[in-house]
Amino acid sequence: MHGAGNDFIVLDGIRQPIEMTPQRARALADRHFGIGADQILLVDTPSHPDADFRYRVFNSDGSEVEHCGNGARCFVRFIHEQGLSKRNPLKAEIQTGLIVLTETDNGEVVVNMGQTRFTPADVHFDTSALSNETQGEDTVWQLPLTACASPVRISLVAISNPHAVQVVESIATAPVAELGPLIESHPRFAQRVNAGFMEVVDRHTIKLRVYERGAGETLSCGTGACAAAVAGIRRGLLDNPVTVHTRGGTLTIDWANPDLYMTGPATTVFTGRVDIDKLTQHD
């Protein structure tokens, strides 16, 4: 499945319990010896009393993360298509709480992403001896990088998982491949971070590229789109709602503070069966 080009393997852990390990996730996501995907999504039994399902997300490097916005849309579409539930809207349990997923009549999916947070502690960011400035309602931090003569200016946003967003003149020429991994694995981010590169087109439109934590640059990133839109609004660069154009498709972000809503597509590419253990021999 894919959500605006962000592609996933979605696994039914309800009918057949699945023990997902880092090795298995890497084997499935391998585009040469496995199926290939940006991330692995597991539909699992919830522990939260108000949740319909548990939503687990594994990066292509095998690490488990808190949330994936594009994946959430595919998650609910998979549940409905596979007959696991007819409930709409549906509540999914993630590591940080519950999210609400709704399929619309026009075939898109709306995800209530919950509330956003903006402090350094929320993204596990060490600010010792770093400079910052106030822009609008946002605090913009200056992050030194070895590849840059001057620090990059980032906004910090936590939407279940951590994001560092910077504004660039053009995403076509932004050095995502060079700076993305340096920001993602910067020692000041204790749990790594998703690095967003945002080009402001007008007050309601941006273009975006994201170097994702544990996955590299993807064609689209749902939580990254949310983080960029909210950062732009807080910095006084954007007005709500915001249309986000990624290389894989278009998302709409509506920040009804405190809750944040993302709307976009979810597409099934194919279904099948896989013997995961046969794949792990290539890990």
C-alpha cells in the first residue's frame, strides 16, 4: 500500500499473531531480497480499553517508531478492505495514546493526529549553549552542522514522533541527501529526528521533502507534513489550512488547535502472502 507515495507493507496480526523483530522488519523492507517498503505496519490487538486496534510502525532499518501519518491512512483502509472491522471512524492505539481515523465518501482518509508539542524536551533535544530566536509564536534554534559554514535554523515539533523543520528557498535544490542524515543523527537529538525541508509557496501552500528517521528520504511523510504546516503557522509564514505538496502526492493539514487533522489518499497496490523467515536469511 502507499499513502501519497510513502509505501508500506501492512500485516494482519489479528488473524495470525506476528512477532515482529528488527531482523524481520529489515528483511521485509529490503527492496532487493524482500518485498520492499519505507515502513512495515502491523495491525495488532490493542491493550488500551478504548482502542479498536493497535497500530505499530517499523522503519526499514528495523527500528520501531511511535507513529506514521501516511501509514495511519493505509492502516484503516487495510482494516476495512480485509474485513477486520466496519467501524468508521476507528480508534487506533499508538505508543503515545490514541488516534482517530475516518474514511470519507470521496475515498480519502482523515486522521486526527492529536495534539502537537514544541519544547526541546518533547523531541529529546539538547539545547546546551545553542542560540535561538523568536519568530512569531515559535522558537527557532540554530543547529551547527559540520557540512555548513553557518548553523541551520530549525523549528522543533513533536507529533508523536520528533521533527526538525527548516525553511528553504527551493526544495528542488535543497541539500536533502547531504544535510538530512546529519540532522537525523545529530548527537543533540537523543532519539534521532525527522528532518523536514519546507518551501513556502504562498500563505496556504508549501512544498516539502523529509529525510525520515530510520528510513531516509521518502516520497511523502504525513507527520512531517503536519510538522511543517504547524511550524509555518507558528512562525507567521502560513495560514490554516495548509496544502502540502510532496514528491509523492498532496496532503491537506488543518490545525484546529489543539487538535491536528491530516487528509490524504490511501492506495492498495497488491495483496499476498509471505514467509518472513525465508527472507531473513539475506539480512
